[in-house]
Amino acid sequence: MSSSNKIAYHARSISLPTRSNPLAAAVEEKLCKLKSSDLTSSISNNLVALKDLYECVEDFLSTEDGKCLDAVLDRSVMLLDVCGTIKDVLSQMKQSAQDLQSSIRRRSNEFDAYMSSRKKACKVIQKCLSELKKNTNKNNDVATDVSLLTEVEATTLAVFESVLSFLSAPKQSNWSLVSKLTTKHATQQAVNEVTKIDVALRSKVVEAKEVQKPLAALEMNLQELEDGFESVFRCLIKNRVSLLNMLNQ
């Protein structure tokens, strides 16, 4: 599953110094790998790379001083909240897709129920995107000498934003263009599974067969994303517990 949007790293371009600490070097290597994957990797692969990054961060934390760890601890709650919100949205969207598939099999075609649930999910997504942008701006306001852990956080926010953008609906002004692209069988880089179903259900005449295949693909993609976020969530919790233990020693 490829993201329809290139991951946008809003943090300032930072040339991190070469570090003698092998643990820091390992984190930098994972960061570079994740950042260079924006054109070629799928969203799910980015989540795997993010999990790998945080596993390296877990070891690196023991080398940082208390002042740095205090700041990271404060921000770790925000990352957990955003990750948890995205997990909830994915679960809700997957359940809605499954319910619609069941209704199609029963020939009741409960399209309105799906669209109502989709509308609620989009409101949560837009609110979460707004909060992400605020936190990204805070990252951009830090001093020039940005710590490695701050760069990890900025990259995490960028990955989260790419997922939310994938799940969000097009702006109202773009619906006609998206509809035309879908009609012309555009590649997934232009229109993803989420949008294909949105466009089909917004049309005046909806045929069940038009949404069955996109629904099946969507459910599979949502499950894949949900699994990826569960792994990242566990890593974030583990990192926070390690931070608390280090600061309480």
C-alpha cells in the first residue's frame, strides 16, 4: 500500500554531526533510512521503519543527560496520544468497512451508515492533523542545535501526518477532480482505496459491485496499518517507561 502523498518533513533541514557514540550512530542510520523512504516505501513499511527506529532509541536513551530526558518525557505523552487516536480511527474505519461489506452480502446496502461513520472519522482526523501541525511548529521553534531525540520526534510526527492524510477525505473543492481521476482508473498514487469508496458512495447511483473490491482492499490495508500502529504504540510506551525509570533513579 503506497501513500498518495510524499512524507513531508516539516522540521528544518538538520545536518546532524557525526557522533562517536555508536548508539547515536545507530539512531541516525535509522532516521536516514526512514527519511529516504518517502518516495519508494509504503505507509506500512514506514511504520515498520519507525518501530525499528524506536527500538534503537531505547538503547540510546541511557546515554542522554537528565535535562534532555525531561523534555523528551514531556513530549512522549503527546506522541502516545496521537498514536492512540490514529489507532482508534483505524479501528473505527475497519469496523465500518466490515459492516458495509456485510450489508452488501445481505443486499441491504447500508451506504448511509458507512458515510455517517466516515464523516465522524474525518472530523477526528482533521482535528488530529491540526494538533500535529501545532506540535510540528513547536519543533521548528527549537534552537539550531537540535538534539537527536528532537529529530526522532519530528520524524515521528511526519509519519503520523502521512497516515492521517492517507485516511482523510479530499477537500470539498477537489471532489470533482478526484471523481474524474477515479473514473479514469487513476493509479493509487493519485487516488487511494479510501477515496475511491468515498467517491463511489457520493455518486447519485451507487452499485454494490463498484465498492466491493475497493472495500476488500481497504479492510486489508486498514488491518495492516492497525498492526503497524500497535507495534509503534508499544515501542512508545516502552520508551516512556524507560524514561521514567531513568529519571527516578
